[in-house]
Amino acid sequence: MMTRNLFKYTSLIFASSLVLAACGTDTDDDTDTADPDEEVVAPDPDEDDTTDDETGDSSDDIDDDEDDEDYEDEEIDEDDEDDEDDYAVSQDLDLWFPRLEDTLLEYDGEGMEYASFTRYPQFAYDSTLQMVESTAGTDVIIVYEYTDDEVREIFVRPETYFRDDFMNTGLDSMQDEHDIILQLPIEIGHSWESPTGTVSEITNVDFEYETPFGTFDAIEVTRTHDDSQTVFIYAEDIGLVERVFTTSDDESEVISTLASRSKEQPEEIDLTVFPLDENAEGLLAVPVTVELYTNDAIRYELAEVLRGKSGGSDAPPLLTDNVSINFMYLGNDDIAYVDFSTELVDDMNVGAGIESLLLQGLVNTIGGYYSAEEVYLTVDNEPYASGHIEREEGETWSVNHDSVSWEE
């Protein structure tokens, strides 16, 4: 019990303060800010008979003045360049919090059971990045938002074992306020307080960090919350490479260190499909694994599995080749919503008994994926209606395994 409570506590801290470097805008301005050239007008010889000797002016003096102005402009330009170089490290948030794609990061841990974990970028867009962090105890979904001068953690959902694009589903986050993960300027001593109550400070910059696959420039951020402290180290073009968590009443450390980085790697999603058995008298439970890369929506790959085109199962398909899944997601009411194309009904050329089994197989598959007990199945946003089975607006199906034969 104590271990699990500690895990939940540290998971909350970690989930509210995870960082992989992300997108932002460079605050430096490369535009030349020198004063515009002033126009130099030569004196009109017809205005007076004053000689150059009398006035002390000459054409050479005018040229010298022009040279002085150019020299002053050059000095201004150099000052501007010096301003851009005031910071010891790059101010590009993209460098420290990159929106990695198709990259599996694996971290070794010590100090507790859940210190080891993996991270994978599920959805990466211009202004948001959705990551999944998986430990031996849970999967946590984190969504980061990028502004011009900071990276924010705006969505956290632990114990989430399905993959949706959470910026499009409307599912609630477990935290009401956002946490600021990284903020400009990146310089030692810069600190900030997040709406969540955490206080962060950049405690080191411009040092080298060695990984199994190379040595990289790094920065260090120390975050405090109540009686805990977490130190994060970020390496350029990688993001989070080390995380050290401690509490004031417990001197032991929980350390997580990046051990491997696999590029061009998909995320593997395990699920169970429920096709008809060979006699079409019941359902089978067939475990399958689908592979999804960054920005892949699972409904496309799941449709292929249900058509019998993917997953490696020899069982009869639940969908014809013409049927597609328009959308699917889990609502805040814990009901799984799935909408099929009209071909689901048009191609349902079977008797009432088999049709009922096929629909139950779909409901069990979708509901099982979301760990939901109820599924609202529609066809082109309308309640399911065929010659044999009709549903009312808002009427759901229940996940039911009474007719399922579980494979050993």
C-alpha cells in the first residue's frame, strides 16, 4: 500500500512536471537595427564665394563625415549582434523541447519500482504535443502547449490505456490548471511560478551530458512543489535525459535516466477483437497488436483489423471491405462512441441472429479498447437501424461476454 501511494504521489508530480523540449519562437531578432543612411548634400557653389579654406570645409571633409557615419552604423550593428549573444545557450525552445516523431525513448530507473518508463510522441502539431509515459504501473497521457516564450503542460490523464487525440475528443484533464515546463529566457537564475503552484528555476546551463548514443549540450531545471523537489536535465535535440525526484522527509532519490532512443519506431497498442467463431454461433476473443506512428489515428488500423486485413487473425472479419469507421472516442460519461459508414447496414446481408452477434462483437471490441461498459454505436451519426435491429436516439449497447470463447 505504501509503495502504491508513493507511486501515485510521484506520478502526480512527474505528470505535472514532465518535459521534453518543445516548440517556441526565438526571442532574438536578426534584423539590422542600424539607423538609415543620412543624405549628404554638397554645398551649392553659386550661393556664395566663400572658399573651402575660409569655411574650413572641403569635399574631403564631407567624405570623412560620411565615413564616420558608416563607422557609427557598423558599431550599432556590432552592438546588436552582441545583444543576441548575451545568453550562454540557445533561446530556441524547439532545441530543448523538440517535437519528436516516431521516436521511442526508454529510461532506466532506480530508487523505486516505477522509476523506469518509456515515452512516445502520439500526436505532434504546430502548437501541441501529446506524449504517453508508460511505467510498470500505469500509462499517463500528457499534452504540452507551446507559446512564444514557454512550454505548458495543459492535459494530464493517468491510467489511460487507449490512444486518442485528446485535443479533439473533449475528455477532461485530471488537473485544472496548467504547469509551465520551460520558460524563456534560458539563463541561470531565471525562475517562474506555475498556476498549479510549482516553482521552477533554471539552475545550470551550457554543460555537457553524456548519453549511450553521444554527448550533448544540456540545461538543468529544478522544480519544487510542497515538500518535494525534481531536477530535470534536457539535452539539445533530445529533450528529457534525466529526472531526479526527492522529498524533504525522505532522503532517498528516485532517478530516471535515458538509456535508449529508437527512431522510426511505432507505438504498439494491444487490444482484443471479438470475431464470429467458425460455426457463427458465438464469438472468439482474439488478442492483436497494432502499430501506430506519430499522428496515426487508431480507427484506420482498427478498421483494417476488423476487416481481417491486419492483426494476423484467421477468424472471419466483423466488417466488409466497404465499411469504415468515421470516428471513435471515449466521452466524459465513460461511454465509448463509435460511428460507422452506411455500408455497415447496407452490407449486413445475414439473418437476425448473426447480425446480433456481429454487432456484439463490434461492441465488445470497441468497449474493451476503451475499458468501457457501454458503447453508443451509430451509422452516419444516426441510431443503428436495419430490417432486424433498431436502436433509439441515445440508446447504447452493453459489453457482454456471455457468448465469448476465450482462447488459451
